[in-house]
Amino acid sequence: MSERVSEPSDAVWRSPRSADEIPSRRRRGRRVVLAVLAVLAVGGAAATAFGVVAWIQYDRYQTGDSSGMGQVLAGTTVVTRPIEDGEPRRGDVIVFRNRAWLGPTSPEPMLSRVVGLGGDTVACCDPRGRITVNGQPVTEEYLDHEFADMSGHDSFEYEAAVPDGHVFVLGDQRANAVDSRMYVELPSAGGIPYPDVLGVAVATSDDGFVAEPLEPTTAFTDAGLPGPATRDATYFAKQLLLLIGALVFAASLVTLLLVGVDIRHHRDQPPPPVWS
């Protein structure tokens, strides 16, 4: 029994488009992906750069075994920002050099709270045990009362006329704080010169990176004294921007490299045959 051999057909199949005529959809898709990734990488790099510039404007100080501040635990890191307009505000927690008290050989920077500005008169105390600033009694809700009765340091009487260009500072833990009260007999009346103020505390951190905001007090504005304490609402936004920008940049860069390797791999492959 003989096999039937089919005759070749006169119909010829031809590819509607040659590989060299227009790029394939896959090739165009890769180009779009590359463009998007490039934009993301540039945006991530810009956000990271902005975050780094903003980040380095803040300083960090390690507190010792006793901070003297109820809002700041001993052994934590204090995040500070420069003083706006070169002048602290009442209620600000500041880091400062205490050269005005102990001379140029003073030890490491100290931490305390501003209760009086240049031109203010700070006195202790009214019949309820409150300090007065320019005659206005101040209810200090931030005081750490655990240390209030360990000694008489928080209640001994004093009155200080703060010189211009100085701040009068008190610790929140009045019983064991070293502050302006102990130096009211000096020519500076215990005040700290503005140039010795290193920064105002805006946050604290246990690990040096993840920080908790330091809530500003309203005790002085509640007492009728002008000028709210410093609030920095941008620190955590800058911290978040730095983190997100770094993640976007890293992810985009890695993906760009992978896509580039894939494109190079396909370029090295021989083109498919074109039937005509």
C-alpha cells in the first residue's frame, strides 16, 4: 500500500510584521518600565538628599545618670535643633554650656528648662510654692514631684533680674537639679548667655534613631506671659522623608539593574526566523 505524499501548496505564510520593522510590545514595555524606574530613582535620591541635609541640622546629646529633667529620662539621647532667631523661649528645654557658672573649664553640656528671658524677673516663691516671672505665678505642670521633697532646693527664696542676652534656667527635678538658682549672686544672676545655648530639645530617643517628640509646655502662656515654647512639627516628617526616600531609591536602583540585565540577555539572543 503506497503512501500519499501531499503536494506543496502554492500558499505562502508571511509574517505580518518583521522583527526589524517596529519594536515589539515587550521591548516598548521595557522602555516604559525603565523610564518609570529612572524617575523613581531620581525622586528617591532627591528625597534622601533633602532628608540628609535636614537631618544634619539637628544635634544629639547623651544625658548622664541624672538629667534633672522629668520629661527627659537619664541615659537617653536628646535631639536638639538650633534656636530660632538666636533667642530661646520660656518653657524650652535647652542644652547649654555652663561656662557662666563654672568658667571655661566647665564639664560636658547641661540640660535644663528656660523659665526667664533677658529683662525678666524670676522669683521664688508665691504662697502656693510657685515661681513667679515678672510677678505672674507659673503653674509648672512638668515638675517631677518625686524629687520635690528630698531637700529644700526647690523652695528656698531667691529673686533674679535676668540680664539682657541671658536665660534663667531651672531643672524639672528641683530637689536634685543644678541650675540658675545656685548662682543668682553672680553678675549674670545665674543666667546663661545666648551664645552658650547649643540648641532646644525637640525629641528624645532610647536608641539614637527612633525618637519620641518632646511636648512643649504651655505653663508660661497659661500664666499670661507672651511667647509659646518651641514646637518642631517637621522633625518627624523629615525623618520619614529620609527613610522613604532611601527605600524608594534602593528599590528602584535594584530593579533598574535587574531590568537592565534582562534586556541585555534578550539582546544577546538571536532574532526569531521570519518566514516568507
